[in-house]
Amino acid sequence: MARPSLRRRRVCFVIFACVWLQGCQRRPPVPTTAWPEVTLTAQDRLLILAPHPDDEVLCCSGVIQRAVAMGLPVRIAFLTYGDNNQWSFLLYRRHPVLLPRAIRGMGLIRRAEATAASEVLGLAPEQLTFLGYPDFGTLHIWTAHWGGAQPFRSMLTQVMAVPYPNARRPGALYKGEEMLRDLTEILRESRPTKVFVSHPADHMPDHAALYLLTRVALWDLEPALRPALYPYLVHAARWPSPRGFEPTKPLEPPARFRDQIAWQVYRLDPAALERKRQALQAHQTQYRASARYLLSFVRPEELFGDFPAIHLHAAAPPVVLPAGSALGAGAMHEELTDSERAHFVGIETRHMWLEEDRVVLSVAYSRPLAETVGLSVFVFGYRKDRPFAQMPKLHLKIGAVFQTVLDQDRPLSNAGIEIVRQPTTVTLRIPLSTLGYPERVLTSARTYLGDLPLDWTEWRVVELPEAEGALTRQ
């Protein structure tokens, strides 16, 4: 897969920023639900994994404060330095921050802000770890930069390795196995009983990437390490609602995820809420740019929950991955032209099932693919006895007049994949051998117009117990 063009990445940034900063349109909050509560015990060890500085405060401040009060071991690891947020940097510096050296300088500012915020919450600087991978680039690394592939080049810093001397591993290449190595080592070192991490349905790509990498790292460490996993959501269309500082109103999950996920909450008292607000203010670059949005998370609850794994069985009927796309036409933004809006194609449903020695994935979309509109389906295999960097990572690209099968960015000519197309549906029959006889599959889909993203679905974990017997057939 060719590296995305600069225009596409800039438009992606603007679209995600608009979801983050503007919140589209308001909906009335769903009535409060008595979700089960997250509890901490004297035996707990906590690891907070944050894609960017400020995510740890937005979603885990109350949990952190409680752990500090109980004297529990707490560690926070940041995947990036948050150095690709041009909008907040513009407001902070009062002029555009565009030169690579200046961008890296802003990354150092965000690191310092995270340290200041952690002190508000009662943590010491040595409890923080900064990895320094590319802000707004880690999902690109996840999909196409493993093994023999070239390292990813960051859009703004223009580097292909961690540039920060105060990062955990300065010079670590922007490769999937490098990120996975760091997360695995951090998990081994801290041996957490509870891990708080970003959500697979989050609109911001770095958030999805961190969840996926954490999942793989934890699978690799089983059975020696089996912490409870608490994914937290930050970016979703028209959420949180209402926006602004509403410390007495409940934080409810987005309506489309309400019944798909077994949510849990941690409840904050007024003193914890005030300290959370102060910690958010310590992230000055972000607070000056989007205080109203950030303060939307200063609520009596912090929400955690994950999608259940999809279990496939031989001869069983297709499993429906719940309808409704991650973004949807209602969340499109003014950055798309009228012509681009007219070509919008949304993802409606996904179905999966096993068919002898093949996994079958059917994707339905809202209208036929036009000449310039494409569909990408990602299907990655995982098995414990083979390094994940060596496992197939299939990217199937479907257009009105073309179809291509890639492993990362390498074309596969004899993959044995059957592609059956109908006007608004594509069905893919993928041999388990092509996926490396996986025990698990990670899958997602997206539509795009030329270089512009249109719609995408959350990544889901699929368990293939029947595939275990096929491992011996290699």
C-alpha cells in the first residue's frame, strides 16, 4: 500500500479535528443507567496507556486519584508526544507551527504539560513513560509498516524514528514491531492487574492503533499475564452530549454503542472532579484550543467498556457485526465539497462465518461504488506461536472497476481469495492458509473517495477456535 498523500493526511487531520472540537449537533442525554462500578483493591497495579498527552486525564483521572490515595502502583505510558495537533499549536503560539523542528518542540511542550498534569493527580515524573511514536501516524504503521516494509515517515516532523532524546527508546524506528516491543516490555515491567487503554471504536486513528497493539501484546504474554482491560472512549460523533462544563450531568455512552458494550463506570466525588479540571488545565495547549470539549469529560462518571469478541464456529450461521458505521453521513464536514458529499458511500453491515477452510466476510454499503470511490477491508491474522510481524496482514481494495489484494503494501497474486461482488455488497472468501492459520482475526473496513476518507468501522476481534486444529496442516 502506497504511503497516503500529504493532502489525504491533512484532510484526515481536519476531519478528525472537527469531530473532536465541534461535536457536530447535540442530542439530549440518555437517562442515567446504573452501570456496574470499577473497583480497586489493595492488590491492584494500574497501567494507563494513553495515545496522546491529555487522554489520561480525560478518561482516567478519577481512577488515578483513587489509586494514588490507596498507595497502589500506577504507571502511565504515552504512545505519542501529541506533536501533530496544528490547531491547538496555532492558538498556543499565535502563529502556524509548520517547520519540523518547531513541531518537535511542541511535542516537548506537550510532554511537559503531561508531567504537570500528573503532579496535580499525585503522580511523580518517574511514573510516566513517553514512547514518541508519530502522532496521527500509528494506525498507518499498524496497517502497512511491519517486517520488511519501510518505516513510516511522520507528516509534520518528517522523521522515520523516535526523535526525542527523553523518550523511552530514542531512535526506535516507526515500525509496528517496535511499538509492540515497547508495549510488551512495559507490560512485563509493570505487571498490571488492570490496564486502561483507548477504545477500538474511537474516531482518532492513534486511539484505535494503541488498543490493537495492546491487544496483541497481551495475547503474546498469556497466560503469564492476564490483566483486566478497560478501554475508554474519547472521540465519537455528537459525543459527549451536552458539550461544556456540566459536572452534575451523567456521562452516558454514545447511543449506538449503548447495547453493544458491557459498560462500567468509576464515580468521582466533587473533590476528584475539581482536581480533574485542574489537571486538564495543566494541558495548556489543548485547553486553550478546546476547553469546552475537554470540560465535557468532567462528569460524575468515567466510562469503560469493550466490544465482546466475535466467535465463529464451523457450520454455524453468519455472525452479524452490528449495523451502523463509525462515522456516518451525518458527521461529514464542510471540508468535503458538494461533489465529494454526493459520492459518499457508508458501510451498512458486516457478516462473518466459517466455510470449511475459509473465513468469509460480507460487507454491505449504502450505494454502488462510483469510479473514484473505493472500499478497503482489513483482515489480520494472529497466532501465539508466530511473531505478529510475520503474520499476514491482508488489505483488500475494492473499486468500481478494480480489486487488489495486498499483504500490507505488497500485492498477492495467488492468495486464493474469492471475491464475489454485487451492486452494494462484496463477499470475500479467504483461505485460512492465506491468513497463516490464525487463532484470532482482527478486522475493519473503510470507504474512501480518491485520497479522502469517507466512512469506517471499528476494529473487531474474531476468535477462530476451529482454526486451531488446522495449525498442524502447515
